[in-house]
Amino acid sequence: MRRGRPPKRPAVEREAFVPAFTNPKPPLLRLRAAEITAEGNTQLQTHYVAGILRERLPNENLPLIDDWVEHAADAPLLAWIPEHQTFLDEMMRLNGRGSEGVTCSCGGVLPEFRCCDCHGTRMFCHECMLQNHMYHPLHRIEMWNGTFFQHITLKMLGVRIQLGHNPGERCYNPRPAAGDDFMVIGLDGVHEVALDFCGCASAQVRYTQLLRMRWYPATVFEPQTAATFAVLQHFHILSFESKVSAYEFYHSLARCTDNSGLIGIKDRYSAFMQMVHQWRNLKQLGCGGRAHDPAGVNATAEGELAVLCPACLQPGKNLPPDWEQEPLFIKWKYVLFVAIDANFRLKRKAVSSDTADPSLNAGWVYFVQEHKYKSYIADRASEKQERSTCVSHNAVNMADIKSSRGLAATGVGTIDCARHDMKLPNGVGDLQKGERYINMDYIVCLALFILAMSMINISYDIACQWHKRLWTRMETMPERLCPPHESSLIRFFVPKFHIQAHVDKCRTNFSFNWSRYVGRTDGKAPERGWSNINRVASSTKEMGPGTQRDTLDDHFGDWNWKKITALDLGRTLHKKIVEAVKWAKEHSEALMELETTIHPTLVTQWKAEIESWEEDNTSPNPFKSRFNSVTQAAVWLQLVELEAQELQAGINVSLHTDISPSGLITSGMDLEDQQARLRYTLANISLHDTDKQKAAIQTQTTSLQRWLDTWARIQELYMPVVCQLRHQSSEASGKSQGLNPEDFKLWLPSHLPANSPVDQKLTEHEWDLRYAQALDALNEVRSHLRLRSHMYMYKDKNKIIDAVESRKQASVLKYKHAHNALLSLGHRLERCGWEATIHPLLDSDVKPMGDMEQQGRGTISWIWLDSRADNSCTENEHMQDCVRLEWCKARARAHRWSEEVELLLEEMRQVLVFLKWQGAWWKERMNLRMLDSAPAQEGLTAYISDAQLIVLGGRELEGAADTRD
């Protein structure tokens, strides 16, 4: 695909145009559009349309053409609109013969025939039509019957297609096709032709004669149907890009043949499906070099036809020879990143069988070899999967009970390269139920066996559970697939998108962010490809087992190929490294700036702690605070547990199936926080925000509005009084509050007027949560004050201070809001005594403990004397803990980006070395297989030359051309 500068918006010049020889009515307007194309060329277009300039309008309200031209890019369409009738008339004219006194090219009068596919609309007589279509036997012909053109075939005109000879040559022993009604599926329709096979002594078998005509036979025995290579290639590429099914494509060809339904067209859909199935397989065999191997097709190895990722580690292809002897600080770059996932959209109904519909690939590409796979699964079908000890992962707990009624496969499990989103050889397998370990174990082990790497980082959304008894399960694996435990270094991770759903321990031990030697890998590779492949799910689920696996194999291969070529892997890596270098520099400078404010002894101590944890995750976790505090989340958990106990006792006060009373209040308080964040964002909008920043703000606003709408509908079930309050508020303001989600009144119990009725339980829930929220916010204020004081102590001007200050102010506002809510609720619930702990927070109270010591006068703010504050350590220890956490995170960010730069540089090297190896590999096959037929040998050589040109990017060919010049 050619790339250039993006075209500039055309500049349109409009002026009145009056020809010298006439005074046109209506007046003409000349439009001149000048633009720079993507290729860098200047293009000028001139159009004359009906209209007058605005300054000459007698009435400003007239809807004339000049008013329509708001964007210059619309000018071509606006210029066409006045010619609407002309275009229609010209199309109608083509339904006739076009001109009077038509003659044939041979001089004959009253010719009757014309071709819909030849250039032009000239009419021909019968003899000339036959002569002209000796080389075009599939063109569509029309015959003039005196009133209109009617469709007619070349077969009806007497054309017979002779195979085995050049067009025009005579065969002395022609053999007509069975039934003399041979059907050919072409790009422009389904054609019935008169076809003769060659019956001479030197004739090839019939299917070979068709293949040499570039027609693909539907069967090898007495073929009566064929598809042109052009239509098979067209459908092949179209199915990749649009995901169109063979059914839709074939019937669109049938409608091109006759869209009236008056002509009966013989159904060749099943034959077309078979030809497409075979075509896909043959193209994969060709790309895999199997035509050049003397051992032939049947010697193809497992996974041999897969499109490999050039940027991934490929033993024997792009790895340094002595990489295993390198020290760890260098060898870590030679680790293989893979990601595991399952897709339950790619299911298959229980139709056909492997006997009736076998796979032609047989484990040669991405799907595992079905017989071996099913035998392994059948031997362990009775094994029960252990339940999750993390959160309730459905992928783990429901693996054995997922419904499979009417399905032969509920989905597929896959393993991809985690950094480049490409499927691995033999890295796909059907799932019979859910995401069971026995399925995923086999798929992973087979894929990794083919790659033969000893250092592997595995990303899986349930890695925290799957890895536990992995080596025990490996003992039951076929011996050839079992990886050596002693010499293998395998680390397990949870994708960044999923890790927040795990418990705290998993979020630390399986995090890409905190683990060393992983760069900026996110582990979400398989999910990026699902949006592409899911579009074929509706058609592949109806296929037989072999056809479905081979079709998905082909689509996975095209996905890999497009990642290398159409999406330009080289440009992608270059773009990534430019970004990585920028961020690595920025985060390294931020880390150094932070370290200038910390005593070197502490940095050394913290560095030793984090390096110890990186070596052994059982060591104390440096990313966790060493001080505990009461949180709003803990109180919510207590309320949820209380509601569960009431439900078991037969007391159910919930009015909604999904949202309980405590859930309503908790989500309302969360929405309150989101409103505050949005107000802060809107208040800090610059005058010149970029389009990306504006889009982000609009997305945030729209998302909040959707949550508010949903929450408000549920709130009306529990608090009917809010309907009246919102109506009154809307009438008083004269506008809908929904237009500004950040100002939407939530009407929680603490917001209601004193005389408004409200459920007592809701009020008590909000009291408990507000009390915890106040304590939570106070702890945040203390933490931010400690960190800010530390920044000021060592460096009065620091860019981190502004961020800390804004977070501190947000916590202050949260505390004040919680205090006001407690005041309102305290009157309703007649609570007292809480004021001794939750004091009003004045601006003068928000100060570090050290302020009094520095000034030498005044008193310590009450926030540091709170009885609920942690007094088990000194203030200095609290401060150090805040700084230590900030330093650990800053160090992790800087190291991950630095590692990313190193990984990308290594991947660039691997791509170049792999392509060089692949070019040499094709060159070795040039004379690997020698045939007796010179034309066949020439075809093999030409294929390799073309493949080398693609692999090497045309550089060798260009060099050869320069030499000839």
C-alpha cells in the first residue's frame, strides 16, 4: 500500500461565469477545487453548476448552490447534483443500441449482438461475436430482439470451449463434458458453457486439463463444475477483509447472473464450498514451501504451515548461537512472551463428523491435531477441576458445568505471542465444555514444544490458579510434550486489564507493572484479535468439524500475515520505540528528581528490599503500605455480609434483583466522587485543548451520564420521594439537570429536606458509610500532607508537588462533604457523640505536624491528635512509608520503560535476522525438488523467486536491475 503525506483539504474558489456567446439561464457558477493528493501531486478540478454568488442574491433566504458549499471536500457531489437528470438519461440510453444506423466492424448491417464485458458498446454480427470471444468464453452477451436486449449465452451462439489445446486449435478426439451442461463459477456470475475435454493420446486427465485452464474442478472424477482461479482468489481475500461467508458470496454471484428470478440457475453452492476449502489448504501448502519438498505434502510437520512472528524468538532462526551462556541481565531479553485465552463465540454446532468432513490441515497450521488431542481429553474426561482460591473466577469454577447442549465445541482455547498479537503454531484447540485445565494444558504444551524455548513468560487471566499444580499435571502429558522442569524458567502473569479483579496478593505477585524484565507488556494480546475473528463466528458455527478448523486456520494465518505486511511490523516497532525512548527518559528523570529529596541511606535500603522481593516473591512486598487504616470499602463489606445474613434469615428488604439498599448508597457515593472529579477536570480545561483531550472529557461526561441515568431509575424504587423533588427542582431551574451530569442532584438521604420521608435502613447505611468515608478521607489528607512536606523539605520547587496538592485538596473536599452529610443524618437518627471524633475541618487545620515545630509557636492540628490515628509509630515513619511507596512505584515505571526500549531493540534485530534466514531458506529450496517436466520446474523456480522478492522487500531485484542498467 502506497503511503504519502495526508491530502490537504481542497481549497475551493467560486465565481460567476458568463460565456461570451450567451446569457445562460439559470446563471452558471464556476467551482475550482485545488488540492494536494497523498502522492504529493497538485490537482485542479473545474465544474460549472447552476447558481449565483451570495453577494448577488436578491433574497438572502434562497437555497442556492453557494449556500451548500460548507466544506470544500463536498464540491464534487454538489457539482454532480445539477447533472442528476443527465446521468439518469445516459444510463437509460444504454438500454438501447446507442446510435442510429449501427453497423458491424466487418461492414455487415443490422448487427444483433453486444458484449457486456468487452470495452465499449459496439454491436457485432454473429460471426464477429464468435471470433472476438475465442479468448473470452465467459463473457456475457446480449441480443437485440427488435425491442430490447435480452440475455443470451455464448453456448447458445455455438461457442464450444476446447481444453488441452490453444484457443482456435482443433482437437481430433474431443470428449464433451457429461451432460454437455458444464457450469463455471466466475467473477461476474455462474455460467453454463459447452466444454470439450481433449481425448488425444497425449491428453492429461480431465481435472488437470481444467487446472491448466486456470479453472478449479469441483471433483477429480468426471467434473461438471469448476470455479475460475480469479473468483477463488477474489473470495479468499474478500473473506479476510469483510468476513463474508461462502453462502453470501455465491448467491451474490447467482444474482449477478439473473436478478429477476425468471431464469433457473443450477445450484452449485456445495461444490463452491468444497473448492474454497481445498483452495485454502493448497495456498497454505504453497506458502509453507511444501511444493518444493521431495517428501511431498504428507510429510508436512505439525505447525509447519503457520505464519511465524518475525519479532518473536524462533530457535535456529533469529536467536544468537550462545544466548543461553549469557548472564541474566542480558539473557532476559531472550525470553518468550505468550498469552493464553479462550473465546466462546467460536462455537460449533454438532453437525457432520470428522469422517464425513475431515480437516485437510491435520494439525499443520494453528489447530492441534484433532485425533491426538481428543484421545488425551477422553482419557482424562472424569477429572474434576479444582475451585478457585482467588475471587470467584467463572473460567475456573464453571469449567466443568458450562452448557454444551447441541454443540460439538463451545469455543476455542488459544495461545498467542503476547507482544505482537500473533497466533502460535498448534496454539488453538476446540473446547468441549468450559475453559478446563486439561484442554489448555495440552494446547500450551504443544505450542511451546514446537517453539522449544526454556525461558517463557506466560500471561493468563486465571494464571494465579492455573499455575498451581501445573507441573503435577504435566506428568500425565505425553512424554514428548512435557517440558523439562529443571531447565525451564517459566513466570506467570495476569493481564493488566484483568488483574484488578483479583485479590491483593495476586495483584502483586502476578503483576506486569511490578515484575522486572517484562518491559511494558500488558498480556492482552489474544483479546485484540477476537474482534477480527468473531465476525466469522456466525458462519463457521454451522460448518462441519474439518471445514471449520481449516477456515479458522486460514483466518488466523491471514491475521498473522497482515500484522507483518499490511500493518507493517517494521513501522509499528519503530513507532513503539520512539514512544518508549521518550517515556523512559521522562520517568528516569522523574525518579532521579525524587531521589534527590531522599537520604541516600534510605534509597539503598529500599533498593535492597525491592531487589530481594524481585528475586523471591515470598519476601515482604515493598509495594504495600506498612500501616493499616479503616476504609470505606471495609464498612461496605460489613454491610453486604449483614444483608446476606438477613436474606438467609428470611428478611429481604431489597427492591431490585441486582442492587441492595447498601449497594444503592455505596454506588451513589461513588457517583458523587465521579462528579467531583469531572468538575475538577472541567475547571482545569485550557483554552487550547487538543481534540484528543476534548474527546476524553466528552467520553468521561457521557459515561457518567449513563451511570447516573441507571442509578436514578433504581433509586426511585427505594426512595419514591425523589421523583417529586427532581420534578420540583427541574421546574425551579427551568432546565433539565441531565444536561450537566456533574451538577445532577443525587438526593441521597443526607440531601433530603428534614421533613421528607425516607427508609430508616437507607439512612443508617449512609451514616455508617459516611463515617468511614470521613475517616478514610482524613487518612488521605494526612498521607498527602506528609508527602508534600517531604517534597518541600528537600526541594522547594518540584513538579510532583502540584499533583500531591491537587490530591490533598480532593481529600479535604471529600472529608467536608462527609462531615456535612453526618450533620444531616445525625439529626434524623438522633446520633450524638460523633462530633468528638469527626470535627469540622477548617483550612487552618490542614497543615503538617512539622509546621508548629518550624514556626516555634502555635499548636498541633487536631487531625494529628485524632484517637483513631495510628500512634504505633512516629510521624517520621509515616512520612517515610509514603515516600517509600512513591519511590517504589517511580522506580518500577522507570525500569519498565527502560526494559521496553531494550526489548524493542532486540525485537528489531530479531525481525531482520529472521527475514534474512527466511530468504536463505527459500533459496535452499530452489533446487531441492527436481521434476522431469521443464514447465513444472520453471513454475517451482518462479514461485521461489517471487517469495524471495516479498521476503527481502524487492532489494535484491532492484540491485539486479541497477546492475543491468
